[in-house]
Amino acid sequence: MSNQSESPNPTSSSNKITLKTSDNEVFEVEEAVAMKFCTVKQYFDDENNNNVTSGTSTTLIPLPNVESHPLAILITYCKKHLEIKANNADNKKEMEIDMEHYEREFLKNVMPQELTELILAANYLNFKEALDFFCRAVASAIQNKSVEYVRKFFGLESDFKPGEEEKLREEFAWSFEGVDED
Amino acid sequence: MPEKETMSDHIPQEVIVKILSQLPVKSLIRFRCVSRTWFSLISCHDFITLHHSRALSNTRNPPYLLFRHYDQKIGKYCFTPLSSDNPFPPTLKEGYFTCPSDFIETHCPHKSFIKRFFIAGSSNGVCLLNDSPVTEDDIAPLLWNPSIHKAIFLPIPEFPCSYMPMQYYGLAMIPL
């Protein structure tokens, strides 16, 4: 990962970047936060390179594939992530403990269905830490669930030929034991 | 509530792979029944390799050590996976590991007639088991994957074997 957005200092007069979502909401965020979103960083860097000659600077970045609801959550997550990182700059173990604690609390306020939305946004923004975290969260949400629950969760339908699925279920009956109720 | 389901249709495959690679084998075996796409995704060689390497480096759920031991309660040899958090069962009796009831027991699906498989070697989560034969004809090398509860008998080797094959067999993987 890049180190360019490390050490955010909330008291310093840092640059602000404006993000505009698909539902036309505008978010003003600190540069350190916006730079964690690699898609934004890429856009920002490209535009600034182009603008060096013309002397202008880009502050508004359109995000046509992200809605305001997941973006607001991602910004909160990102701020906290940077804060925890800055507070434990010299202690990786402590940082991980703080992060895990925050992530546990974070998940208490998120519905499993909301995770899908967050994953899509984090994936589009190329925000690696958040994407990894949400993928882990989905994995632990579905780990002990039934096949039917998972189909519903991901909006999938069975396309097995008649008998194929039954055969698999029979052969691997042990993997269907001890599954949570939907 | 807006139609959230339609959103999930767009989760790219690489993200699905990321999610699946975090799951334990038991869930993956079950989720092969979700759809044909998931079946091929989970069964494909690349995914298995990814999952295996991730499982080995997973600090949240460290891999298990597999112990062979004699369980006096049931009077049989068993294999018990022990995690590095608690590498040994709390009680040791008469030189054997006794097995607390809350431990997951992994039984070998193939029963030999004298039920005394030895672990002759292991590689990438696959174990080579050997039975301790009564006669020279009893030699029965067995490849066992405890995670998926599958075992296959290997052909009996052509080369001459002594009556103690567990001293002569081993298992190693040579990448070609």
C-alpha cells in the first residue's frame, strides 16, 4: 500500500476534496481520507498532472457508481482507520487490537444486506482495507448458514440439473450438519 | 425497501472469490450446492491453492495439527485435530492422549480391518496413512484429506516391502 496518506493531522489545515455521488450528494473530505480511495487518488493525480500546465487544481471528483449512503459509512470507517493508525504509529499489535475492536462495534450497526452495498462501493473506490474487512464480515455472516440463505443473500438461483444437487448433498451430508436456522 | 437483491447480482467474481477464500472447508463443501458457478469456482484448482495458502497464514484461525492417538473410551485409534492455541489435550493418561468430548473428532472414512492407521507423512493437508499389516499382503497405503472427509486407497507398490511399511513410506510433493 502507498504510504502517502499516512499521518493525518486533524489540527493542520489540510486540503479538502469534494466527492459527488450518483444521487448528487456532495461530501467534503480531507485529502488524507480521499487518498485512501485509490480510484479517487488515481483521478486526482491524473487531473492534477493535466492541470499543472493550466494552473488550475481539481477539487470536485464525481463518483457515478457510488451512492451517498455507503459513501458516508466508508468515510466514517476511513477516518477511524486513519485515526487508529496514527494513534498507534509505532505499535502494530496495538493497532490491530484497536482496529478489531472498532470493527466489531462497527458491525453491530450494519445489517448483513447493507454489507453488499458497502462491498460494491469499497470495490469501486478500490479501498483495499475496507474491502478486505467487509469480505471477512460477509464470510463470518454466512459461514454457518444454509445454502438457501446464501442464495438469497447473493441473489442467486440454483441452476443444477434435476438430481445433481441432491447427489452432492447426499455425498457430503456431513457438511450440512450443525447449520444455523435462516 | 428497495430491491437490494439486484445489487448483489453485480458483485464481481473476484470479490466473491475473496469472500469464499475466508470460509472454512466445511462451509465451502456445503456452498458448492449454491449454483453451478459456485461449484466450479470452489472446486477449481486455483481457488483451492488460494484457500490453502490463506488458511496456512490465517492468524485468526490458525491451522490444526493432526494427532493420532488411542482413545480408551471407545477402544480405537483416532485422529484428533488440535489447534496451536491449545496444542495438547488437558489430560494425559497412561501415555496416550485422551480425547475431551469437545474436541472435533476426525474419523477416517475408510475402516481397515485392524483399525491402526499410522500417519506416514503429510503434504498440503493430505495425509498418507499406512495400516500396520498382519501379513505382507495387508499393505494398504491410503491418501486421506481430513478437511473434505475423503480417502482413497493407493495401489499396492510393486517394489518389495517389509512387514513394517510405515518405516519405508513417506509423502512429499514435488512441484513439476
